[in-house]
Amino acid sequence: MNIAIGCDHGGFQLKTIVIKELQKWGHKVEDCGAHSLVPDDDYPDYTLPVAKSIQEGRCERGILICGSGIGASVAANKLHGIRAAICHDTFSARQGVEDDNMNILCLGGRVVGASLALEVIKTFLEARFSGLERHQRRLDKVEEFDANN
Ligand code: RB5
């Protein structure tokens, strides 16, 4: 799978570990930065290129890592066609895709360790949207928010 990944200073260390592992698993990774640890950089600057990569069809899924995961998810959900959420457990990572068609997983680099983060990421990447009528109906209503508000 093609995966876009981005982080600010709060997620830099974890992103380095995650990229290596994604490549070992056979995924193609688009690294949207930060490309070095910049202690006062801003998560929206890395959120936008990850979202664009999905919007433009280069990547199917994205991963964003900031300190808590919150800033990145708030920013990502402002962008058309993005369905982002913080998941620090595998149940949410699976259900977020199967039911809600989540396309960006947000993680808090100051919240989870690398082992848990990798398990959550694996679950997120293996999950597929169920396409069930009730879930599609709910997503259509969410799309209306995007279009009308
Ligand atoms: C940066 O210190 C921190 O606020 C940021 O990484 C993120 O956690 C925001 O939600």
C-alpha cells in the first residue's frame, strides 16, 4: 500500500521507527516530513501534505504523529475528503476503518510507545471499509456537513 506519513517534533522519534517498519512490511512510504527534529515546528505544516497525498490519489492511507495526536487530527479533519482519528488501541483502529472509512490514523508520540503504535498501525492498514448500507448512510451525512457548513 502507498502510505503518506508526517509528524512534528512531538512525533519525530516515533515516525523514524514507523517508517522503517512500514518499509519492512513492504509498503511504499511518502515521507511528508518533518525531515529533521525542529523543536518548535508546527503540526499543520505536515498535516497538509499528508492530506494532499490522499486527496490527489498518490496514497490510500496516511499516518500523522504529533505529541498527543490531537492537533494533527483536528487539522486533518478540516480538509476535504479526510477522515482522521486518534487511535491508541487496535479495536478503534479496526472499527474506524471498517465502519467510518478512516483514511488517516493519528498517533500521539508522547502517549504511546513504539510497540503499541506499530500494532495499531498494522491493524489500521489491514482493515477495509465494510461498505455496509448503514455505515455508508452515516458517511453520506458526514459528507453533507462538509458540503453545506
Ligand atoms: C507540540 O508541542 C504539541 O502541542 C503537538 O505536537 C501536538 O501534541 C498538538 O496537539
